[in-house]
Amino acid sequence: MIVIGADTHKQSHTVGAVEPTGRLVADKTVKAKRRSFDDLLVWARGLDGERVWAIEDCRHVSGALERFLLKHGEQVVRIAPKLAAGARNSARERGKSDVIDAVSIARAALREGLDTLPIAKLAGPELDVRLLVDHRERLVAQRTQLINDLRWHLHDLWPELEIPARVLITTRWQDRIGARLARAEQTARVRIARDELRRIRELTRSIDALQRELATLVAALAPQLLDERGCGVLTAAKLIGEIAGIQRFASDAKLARLAGSAPIPASSGHDPPSPGPRRQPPAQLRAAPPRRHQRPPGPRHRRLPRAQTGRRQEPARSAALPQTPPRPPRLAPATATRPPPRTASLTAAAPARTRHHHALQHALQSLLLDIPG
């Protein structure tokens, strides 16, 4: 048996196969794409017939790989990042790389013990439920595409014909549309519509048969789910296929954490703490208020007068009160006594360049100098 540690990233995944003794057997790096997972699984099956995948608990980047492995009947165990960090510190290799991290994750799983860690695995009837649910979803998608195309053909043939939503999957409307197409002139559009209607009927029969088979399997595996209000056959089958073994969760809180619906406890730091937990908003929403109140950068921002900002203006002063004498205007300095600055000649030679120096212009204008250009 081998343990395959996976160091997952957004662009690539690196795996390292380790023996029970901790020795590295082989490593491989693939792109984080769906078609690359097939090559990774073929590579792993060529190493050993019995294997366990140890994946670092990074759901936002490792979820696709984990779901792919579970769908193909592989055993997957999640490793907390703090356990992998300790294994990395005790490694013999120097430096840090994706291969070293993948090997550290596999060795952390061996150190903690595969028997003590919860292993996710779909085998037997649970795997059958997962495969049947996925196959039914593909058939439903094909039927929906055919129904949309058939509606356009029927609209071009008979614009006055009103077809309600979600009725072309019923036998009554299928027979009604089929009879009308049979009586119409057999043009190319009519023949295509009849062929699409025939395929829709076949897909509907296959989908109904799959749902009846799923009902039998779910009733044998988890009848308590069917007793829950609002939980039907398809919902229960989806839960069985996605959970991959309910016995690996010690409490309902751990299951909620896997599903991403667990609340985050928050405390204000005072005694007693907050009365209840709350969910933390996403990062984009947390960053929205400060971004909204930021002032626009650059010199284009101008402070508007108080009359244009919509603020309440101060009441006019009473005529009886003594008025402050107006401030006398500033007198321009004598140009004969002060030599022109060197910047005046520069601005005259290159007016286009000086227009971009806003700070220099404001400083010169405050001295009441005439800047050419």
C-alpha cells in the first residue's frame, strides 16, 4: 500500500507517492484541469493496487480533485495544514518546494495513522447511487437542450401556439405535439422537430427509470432521509453520493463544516460573549464599504463650494451686528525689483511639459507670477 500526498494550488497539483516506511516512490505535477485528473489517476494506479490519497484541507483549491477521486472509487483522507507543517519541519530535504510539501502531507497521514483519520470512500451501493445520479443529470441536460430547440421550431411553424413551461416532458403534451407534426406538411423543419420529439420521449423514459432505481437504493441505504420533510429521492441520493460515508463524521457540526454551512462563532471580547454565532461575510463584501468611501485620487478632485455640496448653509448675519471689514487685496510685487525666476524661461520654452507639473504651477500662481502658456 502507498499513500499519495497532494499539494494543491490554483494552477497546478503536485503529488508524491510514499511507502509506509516514509520513502518517496515517485512524484508527478499536473495542471489543475479536469482532463489532467485522468492522467493522474492512471499514473497512481500503475504504482500500486492499494492506495490512499492524502489531500491538504484546502477546499477552495482541492475540492475538484477530491470529488473526482471519490467518483472513481478512490480513498481520500484530509490532512489539516497544521499537521503538514510539522511534518515539513522534520523533513530531511532542505528548502521548500511543491514536491517536499506533497511528501510532508503523505508522511503526516502516516504519522497520525490511517486507521484513526476519517477516510472518505464511495464503494458498493453508495458508488452506484453517485454514478446513477450523475448519469441522470447528464440525461436531463440533454433533454433540456432538445426541448429548447424544439420550442424554436414550433414557434417558427405555428407562432400562435402557446406551450406552457415544463409540459413537454409529459406524455399528454408529447402526444399532442406529435399528432400535430404528423398532420403538417413534412418539410425539413417538421422532420427535425419530429426526430427531436422522439428523442425527448426516449430520454424521459430513461430518466424515469433511473429515478425508480434510485428510489430503491435510497430506501435501502438511508430510509431516514426519506422521512424528512422536503427531502425526496433525488435530494437523498445526492446527499449519499456527496457525503461519501456518514460514519466518518463524529458530529453534525463537522458535517456542516464540510458543506460550508457551519457558522463562525464571534465574540466581542467582553464577558459574557456574544449571544450566538454569526457568519462572516465574504472578503469582497468586507472590502466594499472602505472602497465606497474612498476619495477619488489625482488632481481632478475639486472641493465644491458649500452651496453646491447640498449642505445646509449658515444663516445670514444680522445687519445690526458689526460687520468684519473686508480684507484688502494683495498687491502684486514690483517686477523690476525681483528678477524673474528661472522656471519662467523653462515654461516659455516647453509649455506642454509645464502643464503636467500641477504642484509647480500652483506654487507659482500663489506668487502672482505670469506664467506664459
